[in-house]
Amino acid sequence: MFRAASRGMLLCLLVAAMPGLGLAQSFVLDLPRQSQRAEISQRIGITDITIRYHRPLVNERKVWEGLVPYGKVWRAGANENTTITFSDAVLIEGKPLDKGTYGLHMIPNADEWTIIFSKNSTSWGAFTYDEKEDALRVTVKPKPAEMRNALTYDFDQLQPDAAVVELEWEKVAVPFKVSVDVHDVVQTSMKKQLRSLTQYTWISWDDAATYLVTEKVGLDDALTYANKSIEYEDRYDNELTKSKVLRALNRNDEAATAQKKALDLASPLQIHLFGRQLQGEKRSDEAFAIFRDNAKKHPDQWFVHSGLARIYCSQGKFDDAAKEMKVALAGAPDDQKTYVDGLIKKLEAKQDINQ
């Protein structure tokens, strides 16, 4: 009897200590809750950010300076701690925060909010919040927003290296910016990945080198990765990657040698596509030289005639260009005929197809 009475008294005390906790909820059973659980994630670069929270409803109540008082620590949700997890180190409003899972708390005020990242992420609400466990605090400005009955977290203003996390509830939105040093994170991650089974394939090293040269970072590592890829299997793909890295390092003679080797290993279609790539890089003279050479070596391939058509078009010889493109159309696969026919129509209308 004493144990039963003690248990009943404990439950009464717990319910009294937690305003808004309905008697239909249970401390031991998984039952529906008034504030339902939600989760949202966003990837920035290769860094994952996940927010787990419970969504209270306005239900015609006064929220700010009512249900949620100003000037006091709030759990930024309902029930257990709202948590935010970062798979890598980030910057919050320009301030560093290590990777990990944090209890997300806030101190609301009319004109300024404090966002708190607590090392304690496993508590119920903010009842046992301890400022000594703070990992970071930042201050931000709230802003007016459209009415939201259910508390919501969202990611907005997405950029390659940043996003804005926004709490929205009632007619208030509270944003804070999360930034990631994507290049540093990716380079660190690649070095770890290239120690796994992926190290035994040419494509993994080539992918790593391609990323670095495309982003114009870590070019010395990019060259090492390109050479490693070639060690596993010497191909058009990785020789071309190596030529791009060497060009980025201003080692132009070596870049030309690597490019020639790449083209020696290439299929006729790869050569043609490389020419198109050069056109995209505004290196038309080099592209046209490749188209000419490819047409001499492989006159039976339909796409080499489209390359010749592009050369004639650049010279203003639209009739000759249209003739070559019609030869290309005759040999083109079915899934390319509509595209090639469109180019013929442009040439017949004296329109430049190289733009």
C-alpha cells in the first residue's frame, strides 16, 4: 500500500511540475502525445544537420509572454529536449561549435532571442537546464511571420556552404545561420574514405582529384590522387583529370602531354565530348582542332559530322554546316534524332549553333 501511495504521489507531483501534460500520457508506455514528435534534416556539403523536436500547437492560446514567458530558458519545443545534431564542426552565426548532439534551448524576448546549445541533450524540458553545460550561446533577431499553429523548424536560404535554421511558431520566426567549411570537411573525409576498400579502384582516386580541381583547392593532393588513379588503371578519364590539375598548377607543358595521352586512350565519342567540353570552356580553337582530327580518323561515326558542322558554322558557312549535320542525322541513334534535327533547322535559318 505504501509503495502504491508513493507511486501515486510521485505521479501527481510530476504532473503538477509539468504544465500542459495531459493525464492520457504515460511515463512508461508509448502513447499518442498532444505535441507530436517531428524530425527534419539538411545536408550542407557532406555535413548532416538533424533537429528532433515535439510540436506544440497554438490552439488559440497566447504564446509569447504567455505560454512561453520572455526572459526565461525555454526548451524550444515540447516534452523532452529539442536536440540538434551536427555530423561535423560548424559555425553558428560565425561562432565555432564542435560536431555532436546538443540540447537546443532559447531565451525569447520581444526584440532579441538567445539561442543556446547545451551539452546536455537528454533531459525533460528545461527544468534541469544548467548554464554551466552550455557549449555555445548566440543572439539573434526574431521577425514577423505568417501564422503557424504547429511549432515548426525549417532550413532556408540554402547555399553550398550554409543554411539558415528557422523556428516558426504563431506569428514569429527566429532564424540562425549555420555555416560549414565544406572544403576542409570534404578533404578530411576523402582521406579517411581512401583508406577503406575504395582505395583499390581507379575511380575513387579520380573522383577525389576531380572534386579538388573543380573546386580549385588542394591541387597538390589532386595531382597525387590523379597519379594514384593512373597507377591502378591508365585511362582516358584519369589522364584527362591529371591534365586539368597540371593546367590549374600552371604546369602547361606537362598538362599538354597528359591531355595527348588521354586522347590517345579515348574512344571516338569521348574525343568528341571532350571537344564539346572545350567549347563550353570557350576554347573553341582547340575544340575545332579535335573535331577535325576525329573526323579524319573516324569518318564513319555520325557525331564527327556534327563536329564538322560546328566548325563550318563558326566560319559562317551555314549551308556546308547543314549538309554535315544531315549526315549526322542519318546515322544518329533514335534518342538523338530530335536534337540533331533541331540543329539542322537552326543552321538552315542561319543561326549559330555554337552559342
